[in-house]
Amino acid sequence: MSYADRDKYVADDDFVTVPIKEMLDPNYLQSRAGRISMEAAQKDVKAGDPVDFVRGKDATPDNPGTSHFTIVDKDGLTLSMTTTVEGPFGSGRMVNGFMLNNQLTDFSHKPVDADGHPIANAIEPGKRPRSSMAPMIAFGPDGQLAFTTGSPGGNSIIAYTAKTIVGMVDWGLSPQKAIELPNVIARNGSIKLEENKLDEDIILGLEARGHKVVRSRGEISGLHIILRNADGSYTGGADPRREGTAKSE
């Protein structure tokens, strides 16, 4: 449901009104969560109506040509950075040794949907394309760094990053354990998951409830996390699904 709301309402807020406050309203979130059933999959999930907007069905493609890294230096200055050229080799153009990106692919290639309703993330001059990049820096109640997280992976970034936050905050996992949790991405109409990291009973249970399960041998997340320990030391974690490493100097 979150993907459905995102596709319908989220775009450059200099060009369209994005109802962030309404989408984050506890009552609205509760109404959306109340639609989730433990017994059967929802069919044809649609965006909610936190506001009375007429918006078209999104047509933005998904291009996972992205990288992520995170750094904490000797003074505690922290960086969590996701960067992208969009697809492999970006636009295919190189200038002074750098590949230029192909950021237009983060727009919907259609301005309106089949019913003629305007699409929020349609291309316009000077408009910023919607991005799925979600580099995170989390702070504790004392205002000190708690941890960083982030990942490449197209619109799956949202699920990858949320997984690690839940793993560390709610389940008390180490950065590495949180990264190595199975990737499960519930997009509208299907659930893509790593079958080699989940019990077969879980997968069969989802299928029995009517979910369209897409089995994957390995999602291409590239999560990197740095956790600040209570004594001020740091613990890092890197995703074994890609070539990243956790390093201390």
C-alpha cells in the first residue's frame, strides 16, 4: 500500500502538492494498516485517499543502477550517501572521466494515464525526478549518532533500508545480522523474496494466501551500516550480496 500511495502522490513538490502530512497522519496510517489480512492477500491494491486529489496511475520505470557508502571519521562526522547514474553506464556519455547519468528515467514517460488523469511524476522542464534513494542517519534520544544505513537497488531501496531499521531498532540485531535478513519486497501485485534465505513453509504460506510470490536467488541490495556503540566505538556491516566491505582505520 505504501508503494501505491507513493506512486500516486509523490513527485517534486515545487510542481505538485505532495500530501506528506496527510499520508503520515496516524488515523490514515491506521486505516491503511487495517486493510492487511493475515488470512488472504489483497487484490488490486490501490492508493488511498488522504486528500481529494485526482492523480493518474504512475508509469515510472525502475532502474537499479545505484551505489551506496557510509563513513564516520575520527571526529565523528558522519556521511550516508547514495549515488546513481540510473542504469549501467548511465546515459552512455562520459565527460572528463565521469559517466553522465540518465536521470530522466526516474520520471513517468507518460504525462497522463489511460483515463486522462495527470501523473504526478511526469516530465516537466526544471522538475526534479522522484527518487527511491534513502540514505539514513538515525540519532538517539541524546542527539548522538545511533546508526547509518542505506542501499542501492532501485525502488527496492525503500524495503531494503526499512528492513535494517526494524532489525536494529525493534529486534536488537547487529548491523551485519540486520543486513543479512532476507529481502522481501511487497510491491503492488507481487512479493519478491530471497527463497534461499526463507523457510519454504513461509513461502508456501504466502502463496496459499493468494500472494503472487516471485522467487529470487539473490536480491541486489548493497546495504552499508555503521552503528555507534554505547562506549563510543563503532561497528560496521556490509552486504555480502555485493562487493562492499566494512573497514576501520
